[in-house]
Amino acid sequence: MYPKTIEITEVGTRDGLQSESRFIPTDQKIKFIKGFISAGLRRIEATSFVSPRAVPQLADAAGLVSATRGQGAKIAALVPNAKGAARALEAGADEMVAFISASESHSRTNLNMPIADALKAVEQVAQIADGGGRTFRSAIAVAFGCPFEGDVEPAAVSAIAGTLKGMGVRTITLGDTTGMASPRHVENVCGRLLEDHPDLRLTLHFHNTRGLGLVNVMTGLKLGIDSYESASGGLGGCPFAAGATGNICTEDLVYLMAELGIETGIDFDGVVAVAKEMERAVGRELPGQLIRSGPRSKLHSIEAVRRAVG
């Protein structure tokens, strides 16, 4: 019923930290990434080569990439345009990711351009990645719903995917940017893409804004989708999208997969340890569940429990 194995991409140092107002030191971010690698994560979207003025938290993108590549995991970077792609290439990013919005309103808010122009920018990034011998993939933001326009038609998402496929893209991430997806939306959008583009590999990127993140993962698994993105501790949210909150949580996702008997190659205790470090770094309690409760195999002494006696 489900895939036997799945790939999990960690996005904590990119999507997770991008909205944090307090700058997290680069050496701390490097420590996080090395912790992810030690825990078994093999693809990490480490940062984004956006303008430092737009997202100050990611101003250290070049240094972060150069310090973490070649250590056992593919280090990917989000790039918005050709200038960002050139910087990512120079820093040595293993993979570039360029995104497009599924709605015109979000495209103009997040990229300052209509979808047609954004597609041209993606094509330029693809050419730079290919010319530099780097792998390339694309992402479609607000694929399951736009905070400005509401539901997005599956046909519109499929049309964008078809254009990206024409550029040579073979892996597309569908982003639930503000957590508007429900199992019905996942079935409708992913079902349409799997039917129209069976040669594309889909990755799903859910946010837990309305508490349905892992429910949507279950729906994706039933459709046979075997690639997901998550953030340590449940950090994250797009700073340019109204109502955006944290990603689905990496350690919670790893735990769910273990309970389903699905292999991830990731050590649960290892990712929990990094989540606790990230929680200390941002200075507040993170929304992940397993960071506090531990797995169900964690038992407690009867003597340590308060008795219901009067």
C-alpha cells in the first residue's frame, strides 16, 4: 500500500530559519547541517541565494554551502534567478532549486513578476545548472491553495509542470506554502500530475498550519509518492506569504515512517538531538511533538508518576 522506502529532504536551515528575525551564526548553522548528515539525511536544502536585503537570515549562503558540501550529503540551494544561480555555482552547491508560483498573486508577491516571466527565469537557472554540471529541480509554490486567490486548479499546476518538464526538469516539488492542503487537495492535484506526467518524480512539501501536515503525507504515501521535505523541530514559514507557519517536523515524520515500517535511513535520536539544538538557538519552544514526548517505546517509572489519591 505504501512505498517501502522514502527520501526525506531537510529544509530547516533554509525554509526553517528564513523568517527568524535574530540572525543565527553561520558556524551554528554548519553544526546543524553536520548533525543532519550524521543522522543519515542525504539531501539538505541548506540555504537560498536570494538578496540579503530581502532575507537577511540567508546572507551567509555562500559560506554555508562551501563549508558543508562534500561531507556525505547533497547540498541543495534555492535560487530565484540567474544571479542567484551564478552565486550558487561559485559556492559549489551540488544542486539548484528554482521555484514558480501556481497563482499570479503569489508570483507577484513573492517573485515580483508574473508566472510567464518567472518561467523564463527558471529556464535561465536550469541552463546555468546544466552548464556547471549541477543537478537541477524545480518547485511549484502554493500548489494546493493560494492565500490570495484560494483553491488552485489542478489543471493549472499540471500545465506549469508540463512547461518545466519541457526545460528538462524531472523532479518537481509541490509546495503547500501556507498550509492550505487537505487530503482532498493532495488527491486532486497529485492525481492529476501523476496521470498527466507519469515520467515526473514528485516531492511533497507540506506545512502544518492547520494541523494536517502528516495527514497529507499519509495521502501522498497512498498515491505512491516517495519523496518529502521537512524541517527540524517544525520550524519555518514563507516571509512573503500571509498566514505561513512551520513545516512538517522532520523528527515527527521520521517517527511516523518507522511506525509504518517505511525505511528512511535516518536515525531518530540523531534528528531529535539537532532539533533540540535548533530550539535553543532560536530561543523558543518549537512545535514538533516528538522533541518533547519521545517515541511510544519510551516508558516511565510508576514511582515517578503522581498518584490520583486524595
